[in-house]
Amino acid sequence: MFKVQATCPTRIDLAGGTLDLWPLYHQLSRKATVNLAIDLCVSVEVSRSSSPKFSFESLDQNISLEGSFSTLCEDKSLPLLSLFLKTLWKDSFPPISIQTRARSPKGAGLGGSSSLAIALCSAILKAKEICGEQPKKQYSEESLVSLCQDVESAIIKAPTGYQDYWAAVRGGVNLITYPFGSLHVETLASQFTQSFNDYLLVVYSGQSRASALNNWSVYQSFFSGDSNTVRFLEKIGAVAESCLEAFKENNLEKILELSKEEWGFRREMWPDIVTEYTEKVDRFACAHGALFTRVCGAGGGGVVSIFVEPQKREKLRDELKKSHFEILDTKITTEGLRVVTS
């Protein structure tokens, strides 16, 4: 018997989301993506099945499945689990049980599905190694991200961006740039990174959204030559690049100013990124001292990040709770993918 447990963080984005779609970033004169990993983690457990059957269990979605290898490979209830099983395992291998849990709400805009993909892929690969079904080898971060992107894009039938996977793999602050021929990710895990905890509150709107599909509509508009989309993505790219440089200078005030500016361009480009509820969160938070708010991911619901001066944070938190906004207890984490075997 064996058990493999893999855990990954999710993320909030500060600037340059959507620009991480290939080859969109190569069309822009300036571009970068900046995000912060948070400890609303995704966890996966892969173990040798105690019966001849394979099984799936999603604890957060309250879905349990059991059956033959071929049955679960074709099941549509938990498509990510099914496709990874089909891609990485074989009917001739020992039967396994896969259990998943996500602290991030479904459709929150925190990159939860990409974090699940990284954790799931890592756990299954380690299980194969333990079972002697593949030689012991070290998968590079790049090959792990590439494999997970391929699987996720096959499910959603649209391209997936890079940023969510790198936050899941590394944690910390991820500064992503896009030179020709490669992708460069610099990850910061300093005390300065942790200082964002004093400024951050996270509220869930209760509305699930499909971030990848929302990004796909922007992608299509860009490549169809829509002048408004092109103009705003150029502006977003320039501000995101400046935000990245501000991180290298440890200039928190400038980082927040630039993230707010980038969000303004994003809203103007794409009015549907906000909803009546996320606007309600924004109005309430700003009326009670917040510097600004921004919707995570591609919007249309999901999570709202609230940035507030440290001396006003607890009072704002109390006011949000009194008014029955759903606060997600989380903090910035510098720990990325973790795989433990027993």
C-alpha cells in the first residue's frame, strides 16, 4: 500500500493577467504578468485502492465515483481527474483511489483548476514511480506546467495561460516575462512579499465564473483586430511591466498604484468583468477606507481582492463581516508545490 499527498497554493493577480496566453504576449510591445500565491490550497491524495476498482472523490464538490479504469476515464463528472487518469495511468497498473479537496471556491478566479492540475499530475507521477511503472526521474517545472496546460486546454477547448501554474508550482510572488523562444519566471519569497498580508482582504461574491472562457473571448477579439482590445492590452502590458519593476525595487506603494491603474484599464476594456455584486463590494470597501478593489482572474463573478492600509484593515474586516460579506481567510504563502509519500 502507498499514499501520495500533493498540495499547491492558488493565487491573486496584480497585473498582466490574460497577457499570459501564447502567442498574444508576442504581439505586444511591452508585457509582463505579476501574481501573489495565497494559502487557499488545493490538495490531492493518490493511494493504492483497497479493492479491484478505481475511485474518485472530490470532497469540496461532494462527488464520489467508483468503477473500472475505462469507466472512470470516460466519466464527465470530474473531467480533470478522468483525463489525467487516462493520460498518465494504464488499465494494467494497480488500481488507485484519487481524493481531492480545494479550499478555493469553484469558479473563484484564483486559478484553482490549474493548481488542482499541478497537484494531481505530480501525485499520479509519484504514484507511478512508487509502483515501479516508471523509472525514478525528476520532472522539470517547465515540463510539468506544459503537461498540465495540454490537459486543461483539452477539457475547456480553449488556450490556458501560464500564470496560474507557476503560482501553484512555486508560491511567492511570480514575475513573468515573455522573451522570444522562452518564458522567464522570477519568484520572490522575501519578507517584503509577506508584507502584503497587512494590506489584503479577500471576499467571495458567491458567483462562479469560467475564467478561461472569458479570457478566450478577449483573445479572439485581439486576433480579429479589434482596435479597442489591442489598445487596452498594450496599456495593460505597459503598466504590468512597470509593476514588475516596482517589485524589484520593493516599492509597495508604487505596486499598489500600478495594480489599481491596470485594473482601471481592464474594466474599461471589458465592462462585463464586474458584476452588480462585485461593484457592491467595491463601493462598500472604498467607503470604509479601502485603497481599491479588483476582481480576480477574468471576472464576471468570483473573488474580489481588497487592498487597504494596515491601520484600517481590521476595522474594514469587521464592517464587511457585519454586513455579511463572505470573507475568505487567507494569506500570502511562499510555499509552492509539496509532495509527501507514505
